[in-house]
Amino acid sequence: MKCVGVHAYGGSMTLALESIGVHPLIQLESDANQSRVASRYFTDRVVVLDEKSRWNEPMKWLKNESVDLVYGQPTWKAGRSINNDQNVIGGEDVNGFISVVKTLMPRYVVMTASKKAEAQIVKRLRRSFMRDNETWLYDWSIVRTNALLHGVPQDRDILFVIGFKNSNDKMAFHNAVLKMLPKPFLSKNDIPTVWPRIDDLADIVPVENGEISFPTNARKVLINNHTLPGRKESILSRLLWESVAILEEGQSFDDTEKRPAIMVEKGDGYFLKGQLPVRLNCDLPAMSIYGAERYIHPKLERPMTLRELARLFGVPDNFDLGRYYGPGIVSLGRFVPIPASSWIFSVVVESMKGDIVSEANKEFALGVYSVFTEQSRDMLSELKRSHGKWVEAYANRAFQERTATI
């Protein structure tokens, strides 16, 4: 299976493909800062192209490779477009992604997107791939899931947009989805939580921003990126460290009138809602995590390290997020949880077998499928209600933040 990544940023989707034994040919990027993380792991396959860089050379040989899949995380935003020269990548937006798809015409397209932009995305894709004003070069389907269903302790809704050049592939794909559906939660005990993923790191002393990690525990284990933000590196890092002594497990500033000195000095209105710290809860999944220095360890008197946060995305410990906390968490915040991407790619691989689709599945194959069922959501609500005095606010905050930031 020949795959090409476009605007896949830190490389989480590339990592997911490798986890199922598929090795992408190349990952094309326009953002040098984001791609540095991917370049450390995929040393010979990440090509950084800014808006003025021509991609004739990589595309010249890629067009001869009969690419099966183009994947990525294009940023859906208005106001930017690619250069009139179609051999120029347009930047970290959907226009550049579409340009590569039109050039390579792969059998499948897989991308992630915001749930809020769902209707706009499908409309835009159909318009972009229309042929002769009557037919489309690609047909599109949407699969909604949640990281929790894939064993990731993060309450994060995920939207996969799948493109098919062949209508039979679309039917085979949805037949594969039915075969490989994640198991729903039958009880609240089935839901992955924060503490089991990070408990083994509690006795390993982390380093502060920019320092080099050395083995610090009796087992002499080196943990890459077990790194904390500097205490006075920025206003936000100062806010985070001062909040450690104030917030209890599962608590945010919505739950207390106490304020750190920096908030008293600057005023609450100085900080955006998404910048305010929150202490995670051991017995619950985390809310949707994105690239901000705001997450506090549920038990210890310190922030979460980069490695601990990476564990909440299913990122393996040998994946290097870099020496510095700020750029590392920005890259991590753009990641798609690895097991969720691995699942959708496994479904694509299964669909390539071309299994016959029954009549009963044809209607289903035309629409949007939500993998995260009401039963699973009910179990998650029950778990949240059963833990701690801050849980109601914690649950509401998780919902608000995931819908606002994914």
C-alpha cells in the first residue's frame, strides 16, 4: 500500500500507519516548526516545502508510484489559497492538500477535521472535485469516533473524512467498518482513565525546559521528553506553576475563588479560557488536550510533563517530541490519538480486499456513521458522576473544550 502524507504535522498519522505495518513513501509539509518533530522520527521521509517552494521533484516520481492513499490534517480556514502555479504548495491549509490529491489521484483519501466544520467540509470537497458539473472525481463519507473507544484516556471526539475514487471501494470500506467496530462500553469500568497510563512515571524525576534527561531512578530508565515547562519562562508558564498549589484533583478556576498572584496582578480577563490551568483527575479520562501549557499532574505538585501528555495520545515512549516544552506541546496538541488513526487505516486496508457488501449495508454506506454510540456516552457520563466533587464541572468543561478546540 503506497501512502503519502500532506500536512500531517508532527507525524501522528504517519506513526499510526507504521503501527499497522504500512510505511508511507513521504510526508510533505509546509510548516518547518511542526515538521521538526516528525523529522526526528521519520528521518528520511519528511520534506518541508514553504509557500514558494516548488514540489515538482517529489511529485515527479510520486506520480509514477500509483499512490493508494493520501492522508493528512489540513487546516480548514478561509482566506488563503494556493498560488496560480499548480506546482506550488499553498501552505498549511486545505487548498494545498486538495492540490496534491488532484495531482496524484489516489484510490483513497483520509483526513481529520473539526466536527464544527463538517457540513462546510463536505460541501467544499464536492465543489473542489466536481467534473463536468455533473459528477465528482471522489465520493466522500464521514466516520465519527472518540479517542476513548480506542483505549486512549482522552475524551476527544474525532472526525475522519474519507474519500473514494471508486464507488465499490466506498461500499467495501463501510462493510469493513461494520466488521471492525470498536467495542462499546458495557460498564464504566471499560473506560480508560489517566492514572494507569502515567503511574510508572511518578517516581522518575523530570527535568525542566531545555535540560537533558538522564536516568534518575533505581531502574536506570531514560524517559525521553519527561520535561517540565520553565517556572518563569513566560506569563503562561508562571500561571501554570503558581496554579499547582491552588487547584485540587479535577479542579479548574471555575471551581474555586482562589487565584494565583499572576492572575491577581493581570486580572482574570487577561487570560483566554483555554489558557487557564486545570488539574487532571486520576480516575477519569482527560478532556481534549491541545497545545497549551495548562495541564497539572493529578497527584504530584507539578505540571504534567511532555511524556505524560504524550501517553494520553497513545504516543510510544521512543517518539521524540524535542528538548523544549513549548514547541513540544504545540506539536502534541495537533496530534490525532495514535490508536484512533491506526483503527481507521486498518479499516482502509481491510476494505482493499473488496469484500462483497450486502444490500442491507448499501443505505448505511451513503451516510455518516457515528462509532461512539449513545450507550458508550451514557457509560462515560455515569463514570464522571461517580467520581469527586468537581466532576460535574469537569465533565461540562471537557464537553465545551472538545467542541471548541478539535
